Amino acid sequence: MIKILIDCFGGDHSPQAPVEGALAALAKNPDLYLILTGDESLLQTELAGKTYDSSRLEIVHAPEVIGCDEKPTDVIRLKRNSSMMKAIILLRDRDDIAALVSTGSTGALVTGALVRLGRIPGVIRPAFCPLLPTMDGGIVGICDSGANPEATAVHLRQFAIMASLYLENVYGVKQPRTALLNVGREPEKGDDIRREAYRLLQETPSVHFVGNMESRDLLSGAYDLVVADGFSGNVLVKTTEGTAIELLKKLKKDIYSRTLYKLGALLMKKMFLEEKEFMNYQNYGGSVLLGTDKVVVKGHGSSKAVAVEKCIEQAFRMETSRLSAKIEAEIARYEHYEDS
Amino acid sequence: MIKILIDCFGGDHSPQAPVEGALAALAKNPDLYLILTGDESLLQTELAGKTYDSSRLEIVHAPEVIGCDEKPTDVIRLKRNSSMMKAIILLRDRDDIAALVSTGSTGALVTGALVRLGRIPGVIRPAFCPLLPTMDGGIVGICDSGANPEATAVHLRQFAIMASLYLENVYGVKQPRTALLNVGREPEKGDDIRREAYRLLQETPSVHFVGNMESRDLLSGAYDLVVADGFSGNVLVKTTEGTAIELLKKLKKDIYSRTLYKLGALLMKKMFLEEKEFMNYQNYGGSVLLGTDKVVVKGHGSSKAVAVEKCIEQAFRMETSRLSAKIEAEIARYEHYEDS
């Protein structure tokens, strides 16, 4: 039995989406045990009338909610009774709990996890790794997408090792083709950190390093994993999402501007729905935090039930594939860099 | 009469696109005088049979061409007879020449310009500022998009001052709404450089600073200018272009997959052509280098004649609006930071 905490508040569709996602995951997976954190009476109301195996569902009362504009450092100090902080503390203190899924504030979650949880031995900096769909129907991971604003070459190498193992063990991507985000493809491009990271990655047998990647090629399908400092990785992920969303919005607006276009779009309705579904990040799971000693999965703030369910599946697979132990073993091969 | 150099080689459609773009600009603007650099006989062949005012067109023979995989530092030392380096030297040495337009290697151009040209007094680092279309029909400038991989807070402030003046003087954008690229909107987001830049920008009356911008909002129309270090600025611009291109490619492929969709798309043909045109960077001019004492405009490597013509117009307007003098005056207001 794998026990996973679900932070049921702080997302746009809380507590409805986390609760429904939890029940869906529970129904499908008999080896799953879920602990919901949040206001108990609100959670009971949400659960009322629903069918589920109550022997595998537990509620931990945590009445406070974290607003998205609260300062993360204040939150971890002052909001110990929030659904998120309570979950992080439980995750730290109870050996029987494997993972946490949250759709709440990213800042609070990363700060809370980094301050309160341990790291996998050897890992210097935990890092976020979300997934995006590529145009050939595959996926591409981006690590780090924002857990740390800065990164050294050694950090970047660790991100590559951790995220390669994640893609291989959780998504079955064999030898993920791993690139370094840079301003050009040539080895000498970018700043000193990038040039040093390029050299280190070439000397890392655990990583299938294919060189620098220019950001315009992210979705091409030529890469399985892109390694970046958290600042530019964040720009990479959010620009991709933002551009896709804005373009779809524009397309929709333009279609509605003329009857002829509406008619044409009617014939293409199925295709447009498929495009929308293709670009819907809800289908690609959450952003996992790699490097903490317990599994943490961050779902989009706007996650609906299906997205929460995917996050729970991810957390389950991360735990059952023994990803942490594999990361520890692989990082240990390069431990002379550990103190950098 | 404004004299502008056109580097006629190194682009994907050279020398045809630069030459045709030059002739189109020449025909429209009687105050323009153009100097084409490149292999003279090839340029004469391209010009043969075309009608133009030969009293305002000059050729400077420069037979070498720079490949896109050549190292910029080697190029400026070894390829003095290339169409690009010859143009940079002429720009530096001849007081009567105001500007240079090139569609050749970005790396060689920026290195050549930074090493061979002077800077506007007070400017610490010249920076690139390309433009992208926003979803409400406007434009947004991004500065720096890659001239320098790193930037300090003072550099970022200078980018904001220079690019604001550029948008105001060349595009008529009054008080450009200027944002700092960051991983979140709150003032405390990002690294120390970002927090310091936020503070400096708030204290800069010449800049209409509206706070941090998350990259997903770039195309929303809420901003006229985004200031970034050259690394993340490069990621921002290229990810936007890359995502738009990949999505359009996917749409096209999907449309061709079924007859029904092809029929629907036929009804929407005009709209799709408009979307394509809207997203075609050829319509938005080149990326200008701000801060050098002579005007440098970098057109996309794949620029066709119409894009080259736009670059020439940009260079012309930068010169006639006396942008350099305005930048110098504005930067001087903050000159106590000059030596940072």
C-alpha cells in the first residue's frame, strides 16, 4: 500500500477537483491509500454521497488556506495549520507516507519542501521537472523550471541525472535525449556556466547528452529532456504555454468574427477539440520536484479532477519505481562534485 | 540624405533578398542612399535589368562570406573582406554613413559591432531589441534578446531607458509600458539582480515601469516593452517564435489528414492566411542593436526582400529621429551608475 497526501486547498478548483481526483485514483488503484488535508467539514461535505473505499481514505484536519499572494517564508512559519504545510510536516514525520500532491501556491510548496523535507543524499538542489507535449506526439521534460533561480554547472548536471532517471523510470523513455538550454547550438555559446555544464554533461555517462538546444526547438520532438537554470527554464515553460494559449484564443476570436469561418470551423470541430486537448496541460501531469527525499508533485493551480488524478498516478509511479534510490546511486558516482 | 550600408551576403536568401529589399526602399524614400557590400560581380548580376536611381546606390566589393558556423571572434580577425566586416569597418570609419542592415550571422554581427564600433556615451552594454506582435494588434519589444548573456541591474535599467526611447521615437508608442521579465509578478521574485533591477526601475522617471512580467503574458497586449538579461530574453523570443511555428505546422498537418478538415479550411482560407501573416516575423522588422554609436539592424537570417526593406526603414527612422542623442541625454541623468 502506497500512502499519498493530497493537499485539498489552494488550487482554483479546491476542494472539488482534488477530492474528485483522489476518489478516481483510489477507485482505479487498489494499492493506493490517500490522506486528504484541509478543513474537515468542507471535505466531508465534498465526500458526502460519493462511493469510495473508506478504509483507504483518511482526512487530516487543517483549516487554514494559503493565498497565492502570501509570502512563502511567512507561510511556512505562520501557517502550520494550512492544508499544505500540515501535509509537508506529515510527509516529513511519518515514515509510512510516501508522497504529497498539491495544486496550491508553487512558491509556498517549494519553500516548504526545501526547508522542511530532507534531500536525497548527494543532491545539492532539488529541481522542478514539468512535461510538455511535443509535436510528434511525445513529451519533453524541462528541469529546472523554477525551484532555484540560479544554477551552477554542477547543479545542471545533477538536474540532468535526476530528470533522465525520472523520464526513464516513470515514463519508460529509454536513454532520454538530453539537451542544455542555450542561446545557440555550438558548444562555446552562452556564459561560463553553460560552457562548463556542456563539458560536464559530455563527461557524464548516465546522461545521454545531445548538446545545446535553442529554445525554438523545444517542441520539435528532437529532445526528451532539457536542462536549464530555474529562471530560464521557467521562461521556457511559461512562454510555451502562454504562446499556445494566446494563439488558440486569437484563432477562436477570429473564427467568431465571420459566419463563413464559423461554418468552416464546424466542419473541423473534432480537429479543434483534439488540438485543444493536445495543448491542455491537464493531460500531462504535474511538475515533480526531484531531489527531495520524499516525492512531491505540484499540479497546475487550475487543475481539474483529471489533472489531480494524473498527479497522483505520477507520485505513485515515482514511489513504486524506487526513483529516489536510483537517483542516490547515480549521483554518488559523481560525488566528488557534491560540495561544489 | 541618409546613407545606410546593406550587408548583402550571409542570409538565407542572399544576395537576392537584400538587393531587392534595398531597391524597394530606395524607390520609396528619396532621402535614402544605400551602399551594398558583397561580391561586386554577383551584386551587378543581381542588379542587372532592374530600374533604380543609380546616383543613390553604391557597391563596395567584399568577396568573402561568413558561414553561420564560424566563430565570431575568428571572423572579425580573419574575415575583414567579408560583406559584413567590411560594412562594420566602413560604418566605423566614414562619418557620412549612418547605419548598417545585415541578415548574416547574429554572433558575428554582435561581436563585430561591439568590438569595432563605439558606444553611445554612458551606455555600458549595447543590447538587442526585436519586436513581436501582440494579440491585440500591437507590438512588444524585448530588450536584451541576446547581445549579452548576463546583465546586472544597472544594465537592465539602461536597456529599459534605451528601448523605451526606441519604441517612442521609432514606433510612436507613448510612454511604453515597461516590465521586467521575472518568474512571478511580486517585487521579491527572482534572484538578487532582478530584485535590485525592480528597485532601480521604480526610481527611473524616464521609464514607465509597470512591474514584473511572467513570460506567459508576453503576447497579451498588456506590455509594450520587456526588459531581460540576454539569456532569458533570447529564450523568451525564440520560444514564442518556435511555439507559434510548431503549432501552425501541426494545424496544417492535421488539416491535411482528412478531406472534411480540408473542406473546412478552404472556407477559412482567408483567415488562415491572415493568421500566418500575423505571425510572420518578416512583417515586424529586424532586431535593432541599441547603444552603439551608429545604428545596426539585424534582420532574420531567413529574411525575404520585404523584411530587408522593413529593416532599412527602421534604420532610417532611428537615424532621423536622432535616437542616439536622446539615449545619450537620458542615460546621462543616471550617470553615477555608469561605472558599475
